[in-house]
Amino acid sequence: MDRFSAAGVLQNLQDAFHMKDSGPGLLHAVFATSYMRCSLAFGYIGDRWNRKYIMCAGISFWSIMILCSSFIPNDYFLPLLLIKGLIGSGEASFSTIAPSIIADLFVAEQRSHMLAIFYFVVPVGCGLGYIVGSKVTSAAGGDWHWAFRVTPGLGLLGVLLMVFFLKEPPRGATDRKKKLKLPSSNSWMSDVKKLFRNPSFMFSTLGITAVTFVVSALGLWGPSFLERARNVLHEKEPCQTAVCTNDDSLIFGAITVLSGILGVVAGVEISKRYKKVNPRADPIVCACGMLISAPFLFLAHVFGTISLVATYVFIFIAGTLLAFNWAIVTIILLYVVPPTRRATAQSMQIAVSNLLGVAGSPSLIGLISDLIRRGYAESDLLTYRSLEYAVMTCSFVVAIGGAFFLATAHFIEKDHEKAKTESEEKDHEKAKTESED
């Protein structure tokens, strides 16, 4: 919700700060760059320090920064950029560490189900961000500042719940027969080198990077694309008042929520059932989801000025197929990477996906859109076409991501056995040391 509230009031922000299409992309890039850099640091300390305290501090910090951003006056763009970067650093603490805690609390199919629950709240939060951001702004008379004054209270609630109810589990507790406290004994560079030599981890990271590229681009520009398409179709006049209905943000938010929930749950269930006959099921399901979603993404943009109903349907189908990946990619990481290296692996995956996906795609889409419009007289059709052609790049990125997951399927069985063997060897060494003591 924190990350996508701005997308729900994107036009308000562009008007307030006099931004072209490249401006929102810059905001997203600053956030993602900070998120990426800090995730590496939190990956290191997450394998060594108390994860509960790290997450509580991170949520508190980013919630305070979100609240601070709601007091920035119009035209003060640099402070907004700075706050965006600080928000990214706070979010990195939670996203990097939370999956490793879930992995240490649950085992086997139960772990898959809990990760599915964890990841289907991601699209729910994104959708609610669009809806709450746009509706609160409308209720506040068009003042975008109020869009960022709702979620800080929810962040505080999350911190209180973790303080009183979350217990820090031993690392790798569910992966070992004996619950030995086993922090990482390797240097950070040693862990990183081993991860680079893990083909399943590397290819699945590139695959999820393609997913984040597309999701970030559509997440920021989806409501604007729909609004511009509606203007071209003359289904409503362009908003000329301070208070806009923001129906497109509401519809896009609802699509995001529903497709995300359906996609995450369906992806996990399909993979679980298929794995009974094929141990490579996880990456194959991810690959199929991405490859099938590519033509639907393309059709969604082609039909923008033909039928908005068809566009909504194609976006929903593509979003559902893309959501197959969210939980499954983390499940892959958990069984191809030993427990003492998981937070580092998660941080690396976040860093790469944010650098090449989250940070790059909104900026690239906005830049392409501005370049297409350069030298032409502004019109509703031009602003729509420029964004349409820019967003079409997502279809090709999705297809490339599907190929990366097919490569993951080739190596995953071998890498799973390596991780299992290394974990058992460390258990044996730790048990032997404790018995000697």
C-alpha cells in the first residue's frame, strides 16, 4: 500500500510537481535503488542478528518517512526524492528477512501454503494502495498529501503485532532433525560466491527480475494508461477539476487484488500437484505462466482504444498468470540455498530485481513515452499512443523471463541435492562440536 498509493494519484503528483512521464519513473528509480542497496546490508545482518528486531525497526522507520512525505509542499521535488529513498531503505529490512522467518516456522507443504499467504497480500496491498490513495485524495478535495496519511498507522499496528506475538525461530529449525542454533559462519563474500555458482538461484533471480520489471511498469502506469485510453474513446471527458473520480485507479486496484490472490494460490496449488509427477514442477509452472501471459499483455494494450472491457479482461488474465511466480520463486530459493545463506540470497535476489526491474522499468517506460511525444503537438491520442508503445516492451520482457525459468528447470534437481548435502554436513559439524564441549 505504501509503495503504490502514489500510483493511485499519479496525475495529481505530476500536476503538483510539473512532471512529464519521466518524472514518476525517477521517483520509482530512487526508491528502488535505495531498496536494492540496503537489501544487501540487511541480507548480511539477517543471517547473523535477531531478525524480529530488525524488521520492527525497519517498519517503524519507513512508516515515519511515509508520514513525513505527506507534509512536503507542492513544487519541492528534491525533498520528495530524498524521502522516497529513505522509504526504500526501510522496506528493504522487512522484505529481505520475512521469508526466511516463515521458512524457519513451517515445513514442507505447510511452508508453501504460508508463503502463498504471505505473497498474496502483496497484490492485495498494491490494489488497496491504488484504491485508498485515489479515494482519500478525492475525499480530501484533491489534496494528494492525504493519500500518504493512512498507511503509517497500519505500519505501527504491524510493529505492535510483531513485538507481542512474533517469536524469533532458530535458523534452519524446520530443515534439521535437531533444532541447533546455526548462524552463518561464512564471510559475506564467501556466501555471495557460492550463490553465484548456483545456477538455479541465478536463473530464477533473472526470471523474477523480468516479473518485477513488468509488474512495476504496469503498477505505476496501468491506471494512467486506462485513463488515457478512456479519454481517447470519449467515454468521459479529461478531468479538469481538482477532484477527479479516479474510477480507473479503483478498477485497476480491484483487478490487481483479485488477479494477485487467484494467481498466487493457483500457482502454488498447480505446482504442488504437478511436483508429484515432476520434481522440476516449480520453475516449469513459473515459465508457463510467463510465456502464456505475454500475448495477453500485448492484446491488453492493443485493445486500449477498441474496448476497455477487453483491456480489463486481458490485464486480469495476464496479472493472474504473472502472480504464479511470487510464492514459487521463494520456495525455489528455500530448497536450493542452505538455511545459513537464505537471507543473503533473498537480499541478492531483491537487489538484482530492483536494479534491473523495479528501478529500471518505470523510468524506461516514462522516458520512451516522452521521446515518442517529442516534437509533436500534445493531444489525447498522442499521450495515449506514446504510453501504449512504451508499455508494449513488457510483453517481450515477459517472454525472456519465461526462458530463464526454463533454464532453472534444467539445474534445479542438482542444486537441491547440493543444498541438502551442505546443510546436513553443517548439522553434523555443529552436533559434533556441542558433544565435545
